[in-house]
Amino acid sequence: MSDFHQTGIVSTLHRFHTSSLDHLERQLAEFAKKRPITLVLPALYGDVKRDPMKRIVANLKQTSYVRQVVVSLCGADRAGFDHTAELVSTLPQRVRIVWNSGDRILHLCERLEENQLTVGPEGKGRAVWMALGYVLAGETDYLVALHDCDIVTYDREIIARLCFPLASPNLNYKFCKGYYSRVSDRIYGRVTRLFIGPLLRAVETVVGDTPLLAYLSSFRYPLAGEFSMTCDLARMMRFEADWGFDFGLLVEMYRKCSVKSICQTALVDTYDHKHQSLSAGNPDAGLFKMSIDITRVFFRTLASEGIAISEGLTKSLLTTYLRTAQDTVKKYDDDAAINNLPFDRHEESLAVHTFAEGLRIGGESFLNAPLGNPEIPTWTRIASAIPDFLPLLRESVDEDNR
């Protein structure tokens, strides 16, 4: 059963089970006549080959209000591209695949580098950015929704609830973040539960409350991979190229958009996807690396808000985080007990200590190089630096899809 609380400064749109999916989709079909919708699917080819992608395609066949589907494909050779094209060929929407490993897209990336425009390595950040560029080049859509391709429990209600707040002229939001419970056979979502949440509380303890912390703390699931935004807003967005993508997106929205134009919406009751390993002994992989990348983004953001990040502050924050996260483990242990769910306290504690190490490494990395890795430039900047780039991108993608 959903709650009805508005506990932060970001509007929360709940899922009360009082409206049918058919009702939502009928309204969206009307809204989409004046506010066309594109769905972007960033996908590793490894995910394309798995069952969740087949489930996604089957559901998309019933989402007639979506005008276009753009699959931003990574890690695929020609055979992988052809296999992906065959899989999505049955969709009724206009479908395009952005082949990020293909020669045409790689050539465009080389041109960007020649103009001192860094777009990072092939990965989710660049995949999303390239797909948005293709959409923007068409100049026909009002909003774009996005979700990952590894959702085991996928349901087309995800798209409907992501699109409705922006498509409806009566609500008129500009950005919507999805959220859901990460509980199935056990409690998942370790990075959100044991890192992001305790870290935000620790920063509040050490440096005091700020508008940015109030904003970030409002999100129920800040690392959710599902969101929607207007195309006008997409032109102005900078993206992180690494694991800091989803967290960095919220920060960028804070800079570019009024909080009153931002909302979060409950998507589904049950959500499960491909789980990342903790990789406790390897800071270059898994959730360990994610905690490091998020720390870099977060510290850079705090510094941009006028908070002086020093070695002393990072040490105080590390100690406060560790204590807060350990207390959080106890709370979730109790939560699991009353709900008759398995809970491995040792594994949870190991995750906390791994994230604490990630916080330490990320903090040191920031102090050594405060600017860190450059963000992917906005499409507004790209259009200014290389006026013909967007038309070339659209032509390249269309040529790949012929």
C-alpha cells in the first residue's frame, strides 16, 4: 500500500491504485498529439540478448502514444547491431538504433575530440547523450522518457507514469524521476540505502542543512535509472560519463530547473533488475566504483555551492558517515525481521565499509583534482562549436539504420 506523504521539497506523485493503466494511456494518447513522446533505451548488447529486453519489446508494442523508440546500443559489433535491429523491428513506433560502437558514431566522436569537446568513454552517459542528440536533431518531440534495459519485472506502466507528469498540460512538469520499492525476496538497493542516504545525513551533520541537501534528500530513489525530461531541458544538460550519471543528473536538474518543475513518481509495486556485484576488493568495478564516482560528483557539487572541501572535512565526514550507516544497517535488520525477509548483517556491514572506503578514495581524488573528469558538454555548446554536428549525427544514425 502506498503512503501519501509529501516529505520533501520535490513533488511526489504516488501510486494509489485508484486509476487504471488504460485510463492513463488514453489520456496520454490525447496529450501526445500536441506533445510528441520519444522513448530512449540505453542498452548494452549483453542486455539485448537477455529475456528482460524481450519483455520490454512485447510491452512497447502496446504503447501507441510513444511516437519513436531510440535504442542507444553499446558494445555491439555488426552482428550485434543486426540482431538488435531484428528484435525491435516488430515495434509499431518509428525505431532507430544509435550504434555507439559503429564507425559513423566513432568518427563523430573523433571530430568532437578534435574540437576539444570530450564526451568520455563508451558507456551509459555517452549513450544517453548521443540518443538525446539524435532526438533533438529531429526537432519534433516535446519530451523524452528513458529507462534501462535490464528490468526483469518490466511493465509498460513504467513509461506511462514517467510520461504523464510532463505530457499533461495541466501538470506541466519539466523533469520526472521514477522511484519504487527495491524489495522482492530480500531488501536490495544497497547504494541508495547504505551510501547515499547515510551520506546525505552525514553531510547535514557536519556542514549543516543547505537547499541542495534538502533537494537531494527529497528523492525516494535517487539512483533510479528511469526519468523523463522536456527536450528544451535536454539541450542544456551536462552528463557524467561514469557511474555518477544518475546522481549527477539530479544535481544538474537542481542547477537548470526550478524545483517546482521537478517531480518524482511511483512507477510499479515490484521492481527487479540485473544486480551489480559489490566488488569489495576492486575499486575499479561494481558498487565499490560506483561509490567512488558518486563521491567525486557530490564533492564537486558541494564545492560549487560554496562549501570548502578540506582534508579535515573529509575525515570528519567519513567518521560521521560510517556511524550513520552502521545505525542504518540496524534499522533495515529490524525492517527485515518484521517482514520475515532474510537479512545478512555481515554482508550489509561489509557493504558499508566498502562504501566508506569508496568515500575516502573519492574524497582524496577530489582534493587532488577538484575539477575531476570533464562532464559531457551540453548540446547547446555542441551546436555552437560545430553547427552542422546535429544534422550529421541524425544522418549517420539514419544511414546505419537503412
